[in-house]
Amino acid sequence: MLRFSRSKLTQLVGMLAVALTSTLPTLSAHAQSQSQDYPNRSIKFLVPYSAGTTTDVIARLYAQKLGEILGQTVVVDNKTGAGGNISADATAKAAPDGYTLSFSTSATHATNPALYATIPFDPIKDFTHIALMVAAPNMLAINPKIPANNMAELIAYAKANPGKLTYISAGAGTSPHMAGELLKTMAGIDIRHIPYKNITQGFSDLFAGEVSMAFYHVPVIYPHVQSGRLRALGIATSERSPIAQEVPPISDTVPGYDLRPWWGLAGPAGLPQNVIDKLYKATMTILADPATQKRFIELGLIITPMNTKDFNAFTVTELAKWTKIVKDSGATAN
């Protein structure tokens, strides 16, 4: 067994400290060099909801365009569960090198923190919110068996039949859930939320009349209105949808009602500035591309570019806004 005197140990510790200190500039320079080369391998893009959802469609379109601009493959990974919290948590805990990206969404970063008793991430501090990209209106459509032809009649029916009307969503905290809670609070009606793990089953039940209605992104729900399987009553934003001009805003009947889900590019906190700059520039290029704009409009989206500084401030404001709405409605993730 080796034995050292106290003075010898002190000398060894000092030598080790000097050695470690001397390597720090090298390690820092290596990390900086790697970020300057960004990206030099494929990027993973985590999507909080399942394939076929509006979020998934936006993500795949964006990922393809981003890969073309950066010259690397961007792999979409649908990491679903807990209303999007699993994907958001994985993003927050990823290495801050720009190779794991995701969306900041109105659900994961504004409503979920208020709905869930605990979440494993801080929606502001644990992320780099790089750029706001798009927003979208929801459409309220009902099963034709419900005796209502407009919002006023629906509200009157709900007041006469408290708890009878139900509405579907893909889970707590999603925009269809929040749209229902906002109407419930502002119109003073009692309607029940029915979350589905598989939203395809939710729509099947809606068509069959087992549930009453849905607030869903216009491109998803509008074709079912056009086919006659559902009846549209209102748009959840204060302006009409460009692809469903005949459907009036809900705010025409419920003044002040306005809900627009949003999506923005995000990564873990601590991303190098040059990585942020490269991703922001690429994102703005994508949003300015006429072909991409045309596709987004076809999806019923509103292009809402916002820079990194403003987007971070926006997430703080949205979190405060939706925390109050959730509290006032009494909604929970259960």
C-alpha cells in the first residue's frame, strides 16, 4: 500500500488542480469549435403528439426544409404522452448542442404547467425559445343530432341541459381542451371534457353521436363539416379562417373569446449563440419561402414570425395568461 505524508498529498492535489486548470481552455475551445461546425451530423426533432396531428404535420414540413438549408438530415421523433410533457422534458434534459430540437407549444409551455400538479421541467428556464413560427385557429363543430344551428342556440341548449354536452381532445392541456374550458368559463355553461389517447377514436365517437362536439384545427375538422358529418358553429379566433370564410368567430356571440394554438422552435437551455443564430436564420428563411407559406395557409395556419428575444418574452406572458384561465375554469389534467 502506498502511503504519503500530508505535505506530499498537498503537493499532489496542487499539481492535479494545475493540470485540470490548464486543460479547461482546451476543452472550451473544443466545444466552441464543435458549435462553430454546427451541424456536422443529423438533428433529432422531438414531436409531442402522434403522427397525423397538426403538430406532426407542421414538424415534418419544417424538418424537411430545415434539413435542406442546413445540409443535414433532421429526423422527426414522435415522443408522445402526458399531454406533450414527455417530449418537452426530453428536450429540456438534452445536451445543449443543437442536435435535439422540438416545438415550444401553447400546450407544453403555457397550459400544461397550470393544469398538471407537477411537471418535470421549467417551461421558461429549461429551454431556449428560438423563434415563434405559426399559430392556428380551432373550429367548433358539433354532431348534427345536437339541436343547435349557431353559437347562441348551443349556449342556450347547454344552459338548459347542464353537463349533457361533451367535447373531445387529444389530452389535457391541448388546444381543443383549452378551447372548451375557455368557452365553459366565458359563456357560463357546464360542458364535459372527454380526452382520448387516440384522437381517431374520438372522431369516430363524435360521428356516431356518442360525444357532442369538438374544437379542432380547421384543416382537420372542416372536411367533415363539408361532408355533412359535422355542423360548424364557430371559429375560435377573433377573425375568420381563410379556408372556412362562411363560419363566424365564436367571439361574435361570446365577446372577447379568442384562442389560437401556437408553435415555435425550441431547444434546451444554454444553446451556443451561434447555434441559435443559425437556427433562427434558417427558420426565418423557411417562413419566408412562398411554397412553404402556401402549404401553411392550406393547413389553416397563420404565419407569426417572432425573434428569440420577443419569443422568450411571449412565452412568459402566455404562461401567466393561461395559468389564470386554467385557475378560473377549475380545469385539471385528470
